[in-house]
Amino acid sequence: MENPGARSEHHELHPEPGYDYVKEIASGGYGYVYLFNRKQGEQQQYVAGKFVYRHLFGEADDAASTGAYERALEGLRNFRSLSTESEYLLRIFDVRQRHDEGYFCYMMELADDIESGRKIDPANYRPRTLKNELERRGHRRRLPVAECLERAVLLARGLQILHESGFTHRDVRPSNIIFVNNVPKLADIDLLADNDQTLTSYIPRSYAAPEGAHSIQADIFSFGKTLYEMCTGRPVNAYPTLPPDLRNWDDHEHFLSVNKIISKACARDLGKRYSSAKGLLSDLERVRS
């Protein structure tokens, strides 16, 4: 989920019964993410709501853009039932279709606050994404290798569940990874699709697999690029170069083991790349232990 930035147009937020709007917190995919207060009896809970707008996919009379919009909704509905089965998947509470108004929306778990975790102060809330975490101190930084491995293992478990359930994510990168109760999870769920390699991939070029299609192996390629950023603190377009001070790291030997996993995940030759998240996860767990 990208932070709000310069946009070419404004939109009107439609109220959703049962949820009180607080503020906009991010944009990503084909919509915007808002902070809401959900009332449950006497209790209140902060949740995130993403509104996905039809016009952002293209002209209303364009069959391809209509198909993409419908696939986004179908993938989301299919994922919702799956999300209750694992702590490694983002929990979806509610999906609402508002096609006459030109959108659908879904309510989901709110990311931790970058500073205060689950203690949410709406006025100062800033979502804890992996991107924000890597830039937390005002400049890019690397995370300790042991910490990277812990997070990578949890993400790979979630990715394995998605893939084995017939989904591909299509946009694995730091801005689309959020932390909920300190557990990293893949966000921008409306980008999910089935494993149809003829569909367009919208991921930025630096994270996109060289074959161009979106697939299980393309997700793994993007995962490898993300792991590279976590472990080195370098921008994704610097791959595969390594930091010049690598030999001075206390954990540099541990990193070299992880770098072999990164290299295999990011192999340009499909025959040399991991064929499944299960294989990727197995190697991550082995190096971690």
C-alpha cells in the first residue's frame, strides 16, 4: 500500500453503514485505503477499508478493463473465506458491492502503527509497512539477517497458502507488506488472480520477473527482490550488487547463506528459479535454524 501522494483526480468517499470514517491512510492498486472505526456493541475497533474504483481500470465500455475489475472482485471474494484459515493471511471482515456508485470496498485488519503498534492514535496513525520500516529513520537501512529470516519465513508461509489455493498475488513488494500484531502479511488483496499467465502483471519493472507474465514463479521472483532489500538496505534496482561494507557485518556469513536463496528466487532462468513457495520456504527455514 503506497502512502497518499500526488493524484490526478479527487473522488467522493461514500459512507458505509456500521463504519465511521476517520481519514485516508494510503493508496494502492486501483483504490484508496481509509481508517474507519467499527462499532461492535459497546466496543469500537479500528479497521482499514479499501475502496476499489471501476474508472481507475479504464473506460466503462472497454471489455478488458471491465474484466480486470470483475476479476479483482472475484479474487477478493474467494480470498475472504481462505483468509480465516491462517494467521499468515490478511483477515477480511466485510466485502460490499456498490457497482451503481462505481466501486466495491472491503474492510480488513488494520496494520500496526509504525511507532505504537496496536495502540492506535487516529490523529497520528501511520501504517507499519515493510517499506516504512526500512525507511523508518529517514533513510534506508538494512535489517539484521536473523530478523529478515523470521519475517521471510512468515511471508513465505502465507505465499505458499495463496499459491496452493490457486492464487497469485501479482505485486509482492515492501509497500504491499503490512504488519498486524507484528506478523507480516501481504496486502493489496484485490490484486489477486488465479494462476493464469496470460493476464497482465501490474508490478513495477524493478520487481517484475523477466518473462513478463504473472505466475507463481513471478511472485517468487518479486519475493526474492523484496528479501534483497530487507537484508541489504539497498534499493531494489541495485540488485544484484552487494554493500561494499558487507565483510564488516557481524552477520555477514549468515547473509551469504540467505543470498543464495535470493539468487535462486531471482534467477532469470525459470529452470533455475524456485518452482514453488514450498521449496523457497524449506530453504528459508533450513538457513534460519
